[in-house]
Amino acid sequence: MPLPSHTRSVRRPNGFVLTPQASRNHPRQFSLNLPLMLRVLVLLLTVSIVFADSSEQAIRRVLSDQVQAWNGHNIDAFMNGYEDSPNTIFIGKTVRRGYEAVRRRYHDQYSTPEKMGRLRFSDLSANLLGADYASVTGAFHLTRAVTAGGNASGVFSLLFRRTAAGWKIILDHTS
């Protein structure tokens, strides 16, 4: 004898199996197939981990490219890590607003290869703040001759935004 329709499992076209779950308030409430839910959850977690790793790798590549450009005494290539926008901000001893103001600051303060010295980053930590934003903290170390200003070091925090051209710095606080 077949079971009444309210007690049978139903397989949906999308693969979900609905099973009757009786309760006092909802006698015909259905629950989803648990093994399928676990597989979907594992898939979503795997995709998010891969996405996070690829974003962090891309951000670290921007920073690595900046170090390479700086040590090649190429400020304009170094600036490729920043978003070319009037909203880009650099905070140091003063606040500079806009990509061009930040670029001018670097050109003014580091006008010769000797003043640029050799740059190195350390203690980098990147944290995704969603799909399109990330924060990065770290330390910088600038090695140069005493006559060019001497060694300099400090810390920084950066806010990156994912753009059509890749990850770009939109806020730089260096001290």
C-alpha cells in the first residue's frame, strides 16, 4: 500500500530531496537532504579560500612590484600600485589628496636614486574586508647613505580596492 502523499520524500529537479518533517505547529514542514547541504557548504568554503588566497597573492604582488620599481629608482612605476584617482589619499606628516599630489610628494622627497635608497617591506599582513577591499599593514625599511638622508624605517597601513586594472592602493598611512 503506498504511503500518503504528506509522508513521502520528494526529489526536486535541482537535486534537493525534500523530506517531510512533522512538528506540532507545521505538520507538513520539509527539511533538505543533509549530505547534499554539507557538500554545498564544503564547495562554498573551498571557493572562498581559493578566492581569498588569489586576492592576497595579487595584493602581495602589487607590493613586490612596488619594491622592485623603487629599487630600480622608478617612482612612476612605483605609483602603478596606487589608484589613479583624485580620491587616493596619502597620510604621512601631512595629508595628500589625489594621485597626482601623492606622485608629486614622492618625486619631491626622493628626487635622486641616492635619496630613494633601497626599499624593503616586512611584517606584511593582508586582510580581506569583502570581495573588493583589503587592508594591509607592515613595516618599511629604507637603506641609504647618511649624505642622502640616512636609513629610515616605519610602519604603514594601506587600504586596497579591487579595480578593473587589479588591486590598487586608495589610502596609504605611513609613519
